[in-house]
Amino acid sequence: MTAPVPLRVSRGDYAESEAASTDSTEIAEVQHSGSRKLGPGMQRSLCRDLAGREITRSAMARKYGVSPAYVTKFAKQRAPEIEAIRQRLEDEWAGLWIARKEARLAAYEADYEAAAHAKYASHHEWIKARTAILRAVAEELGQLPPRATLTVLPVVHIVEGVDTRELT
């Protein structure tokens, strides 16, 4: 079994192809025996495995392609997060940064700052991007009314008192 190919994401963090995150404050700085960091999705999975205590650390090391020493160091660095996941282990979203409102807002804020300080920040596409971010934040905070849903019903026209054969 080969490890997923890491993708480079916008803020310089590594992410696995099946689970990407851009919250750099959530990334452990521990390096494993290879030349890359575990991506956010793999880190979350490792945290859940450590919280569940169902497999040994040696088995985790093999599963993630890291050394047992890496798993031990990772567990020490992420102990508060692992304990929080352990307390809510039945919650499938436990340990997922995007499930927390404050983390989503922080990600929006970082994206807005990046767009505002881009080389061509006054370009209309960057302005549109910043406007979309501001709207998303306002929706997240409940400051905008929900978007209305429009239901279109079929219209049937009934013409009374007209002989349709004479219309042609």
C-alpha cells in the first residue's frame, strides 16, 4: 500500500490528496522519517487512533509510514487535542478543525488577508474574492437572512369561449 501523494496547498502546508486543510495553526511540526509532514487529514486520523487506543503505537507507525518515536512525540505534542477527541470519540467530527466555527472564521480571515495583500489586490477578481469571503463570514455569523428558495410550478393556461380551430 502506497501513501497518498502530498499536495502543496496555498499557505505552505502539506495536505493529503483525500483530505486537505489550510489551518496552519493545526499542523504539528513533527517530521517523520520521510521528507514531508503528515497532512492534516492524516494527522486527524492519527489523533483519532491515539484517542481510541484500539491499536498499538507500533501498528499506528506502520499504518502512517512513520517511526514509533514519531507517534510518541506526536502524541505528546497533541495531548490536549487527543484528550478532547477521546471525550467525544462517538462524534465523527471530533478533531476536525473545519467543524469548529471559530476555526472556519479564522480560515476566512487568513484567506481575506492573503487576498487583500496580493500583488494585484485591486484587480476585480481579487475584489470579488474578498467580497465572497465577507459574505460567507456574514452568513456564518447569522448576520444575513437565509437565501430564499424559489419554487416554480407549471402554469396551465385555459382559454374559455374561444374556438381554437379558428386561431390558425
